[in-house]
Amino acid sequence: MNNTDWQQWHFFTVIARTGSLNQAADALGVSQPTLSRHLQSLEARLGQNLFDRSTRGLTLTAFGASLMEGCQQMEQTAQALERRASGQDQALSGRVRLSVNEMIAQYYLPNILPAFMDANPQLSVEIEVTNRASSLDKRDADIAVRMFPPTQLDLIARHLYDIPLGFYASQGYLDRFGTPTTPEALLEHRIMGYDRDKQFELGAAQLGWTVRNEDFFLRTDYMPLHIALAAQDGGIVGTHKELAESLGLIEIDVGVKLPDLPVYLCCHRDVVHNRRIRLLMDYLADSLPQTKPGFLMHPLPHDRS
Amino acid sequence: MNNTDWQQWHFFTVIARTGSLNQAADALGVSQPTLSRHLQSLEARLGQNLFDRSTRGLTLTAFGASLMEGCQQMEQTAQALERRASGQDQALSGRVRLSVNEMIAQYYLPNILPAFMDANPQLSVEIEVTNRASSLDKRDADIAVRMFPPTQLDLIARHLYDIPLGFYASQGYLDRFGTPTTPEALLEHRIMGYDRDKQFELGAAQLGWTVRNEDFFLRTDYMPLHIALAAQDGGIVGTHKELAESLGLIEIDVGVKLPDLPVYLCCHRDVVHNRRIRLLMDYLADSLPQTKPGFLMHPLPHDRS
DNA sequence: TCAGTGTTATTCATAAGTGAATATCTAATG
DNA sequence: CATTAGATATTCACTTATGAATAACACTGA
């Protein structure tokens, strides 16, 4: 009677979320035929279909949908189990996964990570670079560097320091287009903005500006491209003060002080006492605030003649 | 990264509860070597041991114990999932599991079940006979007939009727030992009682009597044996009025009215709307109260010469 | 209309998991 | 001290499950 296969519920959960056997197979690390068969087997045991099949994927039947709540609860519990288990693995060997955005990855980590890796050769550091908030829940990462305080209650956040921001352009750009002195004038310039990232919009709103991403001259969420373009006389960029200055960019004073960018170090409650994770967190907390940015200045190959 | 195998957590949960690979293998329907290997695999993945091994079985390490809470939660969710899924299987074929005590099984069901099975040949009725409250949680049974209201909130109970009780003995017994007329005198007689079942003790306490199971002349929880023995001049039995009378036993009036025995029909909230289960419940609710007891009078072979 | 891209289902050689039997261990017992 | 009972671990023949390849299908867009 205890014949129930938790594995099949797991498969079902992921299939339901992805809506496709192929994607679920990818996520689960098994093959699509395997999922197909397990799903059929589960449906056979339950006596009715969990999904409607089509050539565009699978969509939950009412029956399948009615079971999703329990599946999600099971998944959360399973994830918590994994976190708690891994949080108690106090060995100083193994992996630590760190999630950072492109700016940290490009301009800060290269300065400080080698020393850590030298000091802890048993530890393999895995770095996930993304501009979205990585899921510490799913243990996609153990530690995350974020520029905003996390909202989840079960995350522990440590405010490290604040990065001063400013608007910058190269001397060459300013020679060609002049130097704006008011916010209004600034917005008429070739200022680089974001694509889907809403952070700048929100920050501007707090300053009383009405700015939409659509208004920008050039739009990308990949900030190192902002920097590289500005360095090549491409326009005005709002970025880290120290970084811009180390690149020889000139600060533009439009009479408005940009708010500092806070830097938070986050991890999950369940793993905060883990030695490996603690080691890297403490090291980052020590070294990140002291680091001058600017190791790999130019990620994109270019020839400035 | 989503490599986590829910199945192994299931195995771990059952192993932890049973404290033995062999028993867990039994409960899970797999072999002991399979469990041994999966457990080793899980421990290897987590990097530390979940159990201390000994020749007396496995005992949780502190690490393993710290994970049990999550496992139990997962198990409950899985069980709820199974119930909800099976509750929505509206086919009128398949199995329905019914849990009853020995009295119902012996003296009532034989009268009424054949008609139900004739009317619903597609349905296979499985009957678990136990005097303990069967677990509707684990879906050991879909429906349970109980003589006391269930305490769990997620069970639905339907009070069917009340069975009048009385003290009875055969004419032969009364001829030999006389007829008691007071409670005190009754307790001096060869009255049959229970072994581990505390219900009679509790009921007697409500009447103001102080009776312990140890005081009885003959002790067994198997009530049909009470009946059979009384019918063979073996002593006095407290049992169902109609049943005793149909056996030709004589009621003994000691000036105290025994409280009626309530009969409840129970099922889990999650499956109450299931057609199969509903069908049998409704049938039992209709037929049980009207049934005269006494189909198979003498379950034990005997020769009354 | 006709490739192109996505989907699920099926096939079959092969790899992985399984379990009966067995080895090995320990505590309890005569 | 030898024996028994009950436990986990290991072995190996064998069953089962797996996945690369493929088929069959439906939508999309040129």
C-alpha cells in the first residue's frame, strides 16, 4: 500500500511547471522518453490523465491542476530538506556556488577571487552570472551578491557597503557633444539605459524624474557594455564612481546626487552556519568593500585607433 | 542541479521510522539490498551518515534526526496527494477498502455485503478486519466503521445508529451458577473481558464502576470468542442485545442500563466525494442499521454434545 | 504550399538497478 | 564457549529502465 513513488510526483511537478516533457527532461537530467513513460505510468495508476497532450506541449487537466498545490508544497519541503542537509556539511572541500551580476563578475571578482582560491584549494567556487535575482531557494546558488535588500524572510542579508554612483562620459564625447549641467539637458544626451531591468526607472522615480526605459538612446541590461561604449566616446553612462574614474571618464555634474548603490551579501537561513559558505561570505565581506574595480576593463574586443 | 531524488527521501523516511532495512524493505515493497544501496547513495551525496549502523538495526544520527521533520512533512503531503488523487477517480470500477472490527465482520457484513457485490460487480471490496483504528490517513482503508467518534479534524464521521448492549449468558450457565441481580454480584461471576482494549474500562468508569481488565475471568480482545464461549455456557458476556438474543442467550438485569454502542461511518475529507466510496458508504448507512445480526454464528469449530 | 521548428510517442540496443543467496558482524542465550 | 537470532553489506545472474534515434504530428512563417 506504500507503493507510492515520490519520484513520479517530482517528475509530474516539473513537467507541470515547464509544460513540456523536453524542458522537464532537461531540468531533471533525464531523457524525454523516460518522462513520457513515467507520466503514463502515474496517470495509469491514478486512473485519469494529468495532462492534455498536444503538439505544443502538455497542459494540465482540471484533475492535474487540483494536485498541483500539494506538489508545490512537496517541492518546497524537498528543497528545504536539501538546503538543511547541505547546510550541515561542514567539510572544507567541495563546491560553493556564488551568484553575482555582470558588474561584480567583470570588475570586482577578478581582483579578489584568486587569493581566495589560493588560500582554499580544496574548495571549488562556482559562479553564476546573472542580472536577475538568483534563486537561493532552489539552491541554484549558496551566496548571492545583490544590489537590493531581499524581501524573503528566510534569507539572511548582510549590508556590506555602498557604491557611489555618478554620470560619466569620456573626454572625447564631451568635446563633441558638450557637457550637460541640468537633469533635463542630461536626458537629451546619448545616455545609455536598460532594456528590461526596471531598477533605474524606479530609482529615477524616487528622485522625482519621470524616465522610461524606452526613452534611452541605447538599451541593454548588460552593464559592462554601457561602460565599454562610454569609454569609446559612445555616450553617457550612470555607473560606479571609482570604476568610471579608473577608466579616465569624466563625471558630469547635473546638480543631482545619485543615491549610492547598496551591496548586500545574501544566503539562506538554512545554510548560514555552513563552514564553506561562511568562509566565502566572510572573505567577500572583507575584501569586496576594499577592492578597487577595474581588472578586465574591456570584455568586448575592440580596437581604439 | 535538480538532481535530487525524492524517492531516496521516501526510502530514508521509512527506514528512519522502522529502524531497520528489512522492515522498511517490507513496507516499501523493495528488497533490503536495494534500500541499503540507496541509503548509501544518499549519504554519499549528502557527505555524512544519516544512521549509525549496528547489528540491531539503524539509529538516526543527529544529522539524520535533524532532517526528519522535513521528511515527515513530505510524507504527509505525499499521502494527502494520493488521497486527493484517488478521491477524484470517479470510475465505478476498482477497489474500495473497508475497515471494520471483528464483530461487524462476523455478524453483520455477511448479511449485507453479498447484495452490494451483486449490484456492483465491477467493484472489488477489500475488507481489513482489525480492532484498532485503521489509518484512513495512509489510505490503509477508504471507509471505516467505528464504535467511537474520530478525533481527527480531517475525517468525516456519520453517526449511523446505536446498538443496545446488555449482559447475557446461556440458560445452561445460569442454571449452574445462578443469576446475579446487582453489579457487585455480576463482577463475581465468570464475566468475559478484554485484553488490551481499554474501551470497556473507560465505559465502566463512566458508570461509576471501577473495573480493570486484569479482573476479568477470561481476557481476549477478540469479541466473537466472547460470544462463542457464552453460547457454550462459558460465562457472562456484555454484548449486542439483538445478537445475544438471536443466539438464545438470556439477558441479565443487574439494575444498570449499559450505554448504547454508537456506530460511526468514517472516511477522509479528501475522498468523501468519490463515487465508489460514496456508493459503499451510502449502502452501509442504509443497510447496517436494519440488519439483524447473526449470519455465521460460530466462527470457532465446536461440538456441543 | 512547403520546409522548419517545436512537440509527444515508439523502438531497441544497452546500461543500470534489482533481489535471492550469501557473507559477515554483534548481542543475547544456553 | 558455542549457538542462535537478527541485523547490514556484498555478490552475481537477471530483469528492468534508460536514452539515442526516429516516427508522427501540428503549428508557424516564408
